[in-house]
Amino acid sequence: MARMSLLSFLLFCLTSVAHGNKANKHKPWIETEYQGIVMENDNTVLLNPPLFALDKDAPLHYAGEICGFRVHNGPGGSGAAQFEAVVLDRSTGEGLVRSKEPLDCESQREHSFTIQAYDCGEGPDGTNSKKSHKATVHVRVNDVNEFSPVFVERRYEASVPEGRLFDRIVRVEALDADCSPQYSQICFYDIITPNVPFAIDNDGNIKNTEPLDSKKQRVHSFWVTAFDCGKNRAQADAQVVITVKPSCKPGWIGWSKRVEYTPGSGSIPLFPNLHLETCEETVWNIQATVELQTGHIGKGCDRDSYSDRSVRRLCGAVRGEVDLLPPPSPAANWTAALPTLPSSDSSLVFSFNGSAHVAVVPDSVASMVSGDHFTLQLWMRRGGASTQPPANQARGTRKEEETIICSTVKNDDSYSHYSLSVHGCRLSLFYWPDVSAARPVKFLWKLEQVCDSEWHHLSLSVQFPSVTLYVDGVTFDPALIHDNGAIPNPAPRQRLVIGACWEPEEKQKDILNNSIPEGKDTGKFVGGYRGLLSGVTVRPGSVEPHSVVECLYACREGLDFGDLETLGSGMKVHVNPSQSVLVLEGDDIESFNRAVQQVTYRNSLRFATPGVRPLKLTTSLRCFSEESCLSLRQLEGYLVVLQPDAPQISLSGVGPHLARPAPEFESPRGVPLFPELRIVCSLSHAVNTAAQGMEGGALMSDAVAHTLDGCEVQPLGEELNPEKEELLVDMESLKEQGLDIINTTAYIAITGAESISVYEDVLRSIRYRLAKGSARFERRFRLSCSEMNGRYTSNELTLEVNFLHSLDSLYHPSHLLASQQQFLHPSHHTGELSGHTLPNPHRNSVPGAATVIIMVCVGFLVVMVILGVFRIRSIHRRGDGARGGGKEGSNQWDDSALTIIVNPMETYENRMGMAADTEGEGDDEEEVVESPDDTGDDQRIIIKKEGRDSAPRRY
């Protein structure tokens, strides 16, 4: 029995020990992450996956059971204070997470915390309980459509012009306080007022469905509501008020298509009454561009109408320039083969076609422009007439450089080479200081002016190594390129070519007449220029000042702004160098309108070129609402420069006749032709005499100071015989004044822009001289002057010069036959007596038998004269009777002051022929001229009419 008790006790101990080692050996286990949702205003969290805690100690009592869950705060600090977890079944480990209070989605939509499970331990007191790992729980609060839409504004107002359909007039907006997109979004709007001509879309944009008429209804008022996607209607509807404005056309008001400009008016406003109407559209930027097109006026705009040489003098340019493209003449024949085009500014324009037109300047002219300090000036326009590419040029072939001028000049002990070329929109100067030693240097400019097919003025001042380029008076800096490539040295030979450049000597071929025949090999010249050139000059020495370059190019007309000081704040004005484009920019409409009214046109020329200048106004607006911003059309008009009052150049102070003894003309200094010449320039303009109590209008002439640019003295009839007569001009005076002269036997032309007083002094110094023994009786000259390259001319002043011969020279035996023939035909030279009272000749004593012979001859001649006069008077009276009467003449002939003038240079046959013509033609070829010295008797002389003189010469 005792043994059985001991065995039972040992078995009990072993069982107890076994049970003690196996109790609560494992930790509970849960998922590592849970996703949960909870409805707003509810507290039960639905987890995915469901909350279950497992313990491997199951099915042991306590150790295999789950006693609870602990909630720990998450990263955001929420969790333990808002949520709790409870055990629904201890044996299965099922749990439930719930909020301690109802959750608000609008306050916090997402919650995160951790949860941990623990078992019951080893007994009811939970001794040695074990905890699981921590699992993350994400809880999202589901929204409930608890809020209704609310409009941002209770009243919406807008105004629109009548007669138009708009995509959007005004936009209404409502908001929903729900947190979810399902309930916070506004799904649609609705107009609840019936029968209104408006519609609203889902975004709240209201538009009109038909054009509105302010006369029918000025104000439209209606109500709109909104619905969210949960179909909750807005708490309160919104009112929309739309005002219909009378029709308003946005744009410029007060535009005048035609603007007239009277030369001499200075500056005039182009748009004095112009203002911009935006129809209450709010704009934040306005930009207007005014463009004046003057490309058809001369070379891009209105400039001085003087020749290029005269303009250089007026601008104060240093003298000494060499004209490389002068007008064709016997002295300048290298431009004879080049085609020329007419120019409105009277300058000569040469055309180059890139293949057949080349000007080779003679060495005598090229030698005048040597040195590495020079100024090259020219007018150029790419393209133009007769500039089509050669027919043998393949399509797609890359265009080569077009050479404007290519020159190799001789310096003191070396040769330098330069060439000016264009390629696309690039201008390049290739300069070789010394062709035998130095390497070439290339100066490159990228210019839009080179390729825009417009006239531009280029001035290139080379003062190596410094090079300055002026294009239309604006300075451009070059890009310097040192070309060290394998370029063959130019031959040390002086040459100057315009319109192309020559190839190396081994490739050159012959060229005839300064032209390259079409279709043949053009190996000698390459890089032909295609375009127009004018006024190509080179002046060696110091470079031209900038002020001179600006004066040479300066446009006398253009756009300008009246008063910059009155320019409003925020306004900007920009004018391009040629003053053909003016840009205004601002942000205030009122300031902009005032600025536009101060845009002016100016023309500083007293005699502006008349014609039409097209005018354009382009406007660009920027609005806060780009969709409804205004778009204004371009306005086009024209400026008309009226015909200026033509200046009247009056030549006076010289009588129609100049009679001097012949020995005075034979003196070394000759006789001045125009000693009392007076030149007056005046302008005639209409004046309003009605204000002065006079009827009609009148012309008033105002004397003004002018600049002449040319005068011409032309002998009428036969040209001057250089062996017997000549016109003398003070060449030193001309040189000091910088005037040029062309002295030929047909005319003398003095050219150059100078004042009237200078021309008066020069013309007064012109003298006429005869060689010894040149027996002439009369010579007629015509004088005329002009200004602005012949645009305005003076009256033609005709002077008849009479040579007074003494009787001693007339009675010489060599003149005896001529004297007799003179009296046989007295009607031929009687015209030479009109207008003069000739003095009694000075007589010298002739000794011996010669005196007797002379007395007999004189008596015979007097008798012949009396007979001839009576015959003339009888013929005249018969002619008057046939015409039905005429002036009654005196029956007496007063010959007390009669002097006989005989022209020994006419032959007997000529006089006989002319006398026969006189008698045959009768009254149709006769004219009666009264003697100015006739006081009592009616002395009349019949003279033969001369043919019409030739027209004055242009120069």
C-alpha cells in the first residue's frame, strides 16, 4: 500500500512537471497590416483582413486564449485616444476595432495606428502572458453627403454689347464642403428661371442663345442653382444680372485715310483726332506700329535733290573723292557699256546682272586711290532690274560671293589688295595689307540690310587695322577673321574692278568692251554682283567723320514724336534709324490715345518731292482674358506731299545788247559779258485778300536765299571758233569755291551747289575775247541757271554783243568789195543797227592820193545808201497799202547820225543769195523794227527773221 502511494505521488509529480513546462510557450500572432474603413458618424471599423489573433498554445486554457488587444499611437499621433480594440471570442481570437467617438471626414479623413494582441498567460490572473508583434492599421473615414453646394457669390453681374453671340458671358461657381470627390464635386448647374435667352453648362459658364437687343430688354435677371454628385441641391440659389450695352465697335475712331502735307510746313500731326475704343474691354498692354513707306521716293526717302558731289560739299565732306562710276563720257568711258536706270533723285544708277556687266577702272584713275587709309562710299540695292541669274547656273548650286569692288593698289613700295563682297545676308571686306608678305584679314558683318532688296547707303572707313562700317548712318562692328588658309597671293599689279573680281593670272581669259559675253567661259572675272549701284566713290587719306556720314545719308523726311516730355507714365516710343517705322507701347488707354495724337510727319526740305507715301497702322492688344481679347484690323491710308511752290530764279541786270569797240574785245582780258548781272530767287504763294477787304486772291512773292547748282552760257548760232574767239573764266576763283566747269565750243557749264552771291561773282567775271583781226559784227549768248539738279530753272537771258568798227578799218582795200555788196543788199544787216545809236567814228588823216580816192569812194557810197533807203521805203508803203493800211511814216529821212557797218566775213555769194530770198519772200519774211533813237521821224528798218535758236542744254 505504501508502495502504491509512493508510485502515485511520483506520477503526480512527473505529470505536474510535464504540465508546467508546456504551459504558454508561444506568442500570439496577428497580420502585419490592416486596412480599415469606417463610415462618417459611425464607430465600427471594418478591417481587411478581419482581426483574428492566433496562439499555438491553443487549445490550452489561458495560454491558448486571447485576452485582449492594445492600441498604440501611430506616426500622426492618432490611435489610442480615438480607437480601441475589443475581443469578441477569446478562443478564436476574433477582435473588433472601433472608434471611441464618431469620426468626421471633413476634419480628418485618414487615420493610422498600431495594434498588438496578448494571451491570457498561465492562469486567470494573466501571469506570464505573452504579446504579439505590432501590426499597422490604416483607417479611412468614408464620407457621407451631409453638405449641400454653396455659391461663392450670391449675385453675379456682367455686361455685353448687343447683337453678338458669346461663348461665355459670366461664370458662376458653387462649392461643396464634403470631403470626398463623390459628394464634394458639383455635377451640374441649372437655370431655374424659365424662358430666358441664356444657357449654362456643367462648369457654370453662362452664354446667350440668341443675339441680345438693348432696345427690347436692357437688363436680364435670372436665378441659377447647383447640384453635387450626390444630387444635393444648393442651399441657396444665385442671382445673375446681365446688362445689354448698345452696339459698340472696338477700334480706332477718327482715322483719316488721306493726310496732306504742304512743303515747308515743318512737322504736322498725322492723327490729331485719333483715339482707340475698346468697348470697356480691359486691356493691360497696347502696341501700335506706324509705318511710312518711302522706298519709292529716291533711294528710300526724300533727300536733297542735288548731285552726289554737291551733297558732299553741302555736308562738309573732305574733298578729293574719286568717282569710280561716273556718267559715261569721252573721259570716263569705262561705264559706257553698263546699263543705267532712271532715278527720281537725278542720280545715275548702274545695273549689274552678275555675269555680263563689269566696270574695269583705268589705271590712271586707280592710281589715285592708293594707300591703306581710305573711305569707300556707295549706294547699293541687291536684286533689281536685269539681275536674273545666268542661264548656265544649275539649280541647287550654292551661290558664290558677289563682289562689289575688287582692287589691288600700289603703295610706296608694296601692293595692297581689298575686295568688298556680299554673300546671303553677310557683308565681308577681304583686306591684304601686303600681297607679297602679310596674310589676308577678313572683316565680316551679318546685316539684314544687305539682303532686303532696298536701297542702303554704305560707308566703309579703312584705317588699317581699324575698319568702321556705317550702314544708313548706323555703326556696325565687324567680326575679325584671320585667314591663314592656302590662298594664292594676288599678283602685284594695279587693278580696280567694279561688279566682279578677277581670277589668278593662269585662269584669266580675254574680255572685250568691259563685258563678258553670255554663254561663254567667264574665267577672267568671278563673283559677279547682281544688283544696283550708285555714287561709288573712294577718297584716300583720313576717314570721314561720323557727322559727315550721317549728313550724306540723312533722310529729310520721316516719322517723329511731338513732345517726349508729355509722354505718359508707362509709355514707350521707338523709331528706327530711317524714321520710317515708329512703335508706341503702353498700358493705359488714355495715355496711349494722347501719345498717338502726337505722332508727326516731318520734311525739312523746302522743295519736298511731291507724291504719295502709303501709311499703315497696326495695333496689337493684350487682355486679362485672352479668349475675349479684341483683335483690330490694320488701317491703311496715305500721306500726300503737295507740289511745292516752285522758286522763280530771275536773271536780270543785263541789257539785250552789249556794244563795245572791237579793239576792247581783242584785248588780253576781253570784255565782261554780264558785269551787272543780278540773280534773285523768290517764291510766289497765294494770299487771302478777303480778310483785307479786297476781292479775289493775289500772289505774293517773297525773296528767299537759295543755293544754285549750275549755270550755263551758250553761244547761239554757230559754235565758238577757238582760233578766233573764246570765253575766259577765272579758274582760280572756281577752284577756291569748289565749283566744276565744262568748257567747250558749244557751251560753258559751271556746276556745284553754292550760294547765289558766289554764282553772281563767277558769272560777272566771264569775259569774251576775240583774236586780233577777227572781224565780227555780232555774237549772241544765252545764260540760264538752275538748282536741285535741274529741277528748277531760271529765265533765259539772251545777250547780243555788237562789235563797233571804225571807218578806218572798213575803208581798207581788202574790205572794199564787201562794202559795196553790203550797200547792194542793205536789208541784210540793218537789224544790227536796231537798238543802238552808234557813235561817230574816229577818223585818222590819210596823206597823198589815198585821201582823194577815199573821198570819191565815200561820196559814191553815200549816194548808194540814199537810193537804197528810198527803195526800201517804197516797198514798205506798197506792202502797207496791200494790207489795208499801217503806220504812217515820215516823208523825210534823217541821216545825220547814220553809221555804216559792213561785215567783211560774209561772202559775196551769200549776200546775193540772202538778198534774193528777201525780195522773193516779201512781207512774210519781213519785220518792222522801230529805232529806239527815233524822236521825231518814223525811222523803220526791215530786218530778216532768224531761225529758232536751239534749246538750252541740260547739265
